[in-house]
Amino acid sequence: MRLFAALREVKGVDTIDVELPLGTTVDGLWNQMLAEDERLERYSGAVSFAVNHDFVEKEALLEPDDEVAFLPPVSGG
Amino acid sequence: MYEIVQDILDVRTLAQQVATEADGAIATFSGIVRGTNKGKKVLFLEYEAYSEMAIKMMARIGAEVKETWGLESLRMQHRVGRLNVGETSVVIVVTSPHREDAFAACQYAINRLKRIVPIWKKEVFEDGEVWVEGPVETAEVP
């Protein structure tokens, strides 16, 4: 799992390895993160989800060795 | 073609590399660090990228430009790290036989970059700092 910008600073790390049951969705993983850390609550509804460097819907199923990222609203340029 | 870099960006060098004999126009865009935001003096910016995905999304924008205008000349470079006021954060170059397509494709590319390329900036002020957040995508996956 990769974290960037504000989310990276909140968690204090940029990469987290997680073990999940089969059938976990990206949204499920995000909700698990929320349950563990209420500071993430303010990003709920604003984050986009990416798996293996492509945007995905929140219902996307995670597979072993997937790289999942929670992206705050982008602000490049 | 698509790069995330730590170094100083130079749009003129990039433009010269891209133009061919078939081209009659080069459109370039340079984004630079503004010294104030909402009335507050900005000391400097910190840019951060999800580099692997950023390059993939830039390539997607290149494919969209090819699809819409038939142009394969799009180049995009974004700098990361600490940038001072006035420094260039992003450069975009697109060439075409005629100016209309080059202008349109260049504007399209920067607008898309600001929506789908995973790069973030933190503004650092005298009395604090804030991660800038772009508009939230409420529709489908961008």
C-alpha cells in the first residue's frame, strides 16, 4: 500500500504491507484504515483509489501483490 | 516523453527536441511557482509525485491527444522536490503543422494533468504549511 502527500504525513510512512482476506475490495481496505485511525476520516469521500498505477472503482477486488494507493485530490501543475 | 524530474526544467530545450520539418507550430506551457496564494506570501512549494502512476497517466493524456488531434508530439515534464517562487514546476510541449491544434492540445494537456496525474504540492508560508487539494472527482473514475 502506498501513501502520498497529506496521507503519508498523517501515517508517517509511505509504504505499508498488509495481509488481507481474499475478496477484500479497495474500499474495504480503506474502511479498515479508517477504523484504525480516525485522523483519516477527513479524507473520506475525497480520496481516489488506484491499483497497480491505474484508477479503479472502490469496489475493485484486491489480488495478492497488488500495489494499492489512496490518493488525496491531486494538485500538480 | 513523460518525466518526473528533480532538476531545473527548460521548456526551450524541450521544444527544440520535439519539432520536426512537418511542424509549423510549437505550443508550450510552463507552470511557475506563484509568490502568493489567497493573499498569503508563499515561501516555497514542496512537490511530491506518485512517479510510476504519474508517468502512466501522462502517457494516457498523450494517447488522448493522439486520438483527438492526431498528434504524437506531446511531451510533459513535472518537477518534484522543493521549488522556490518563480521556478518552473511543469512544462508541456506539443507541435503540429498548424497552430490551432497545437494551442488546443497544449491547453487540454495541462487541464488533464491537473485532474488525473498524481502529483501534490504543499505550500509553505511564514506561519505554517498546507497540502493543496484539487477539486474532488465526484463522477466516475477519471
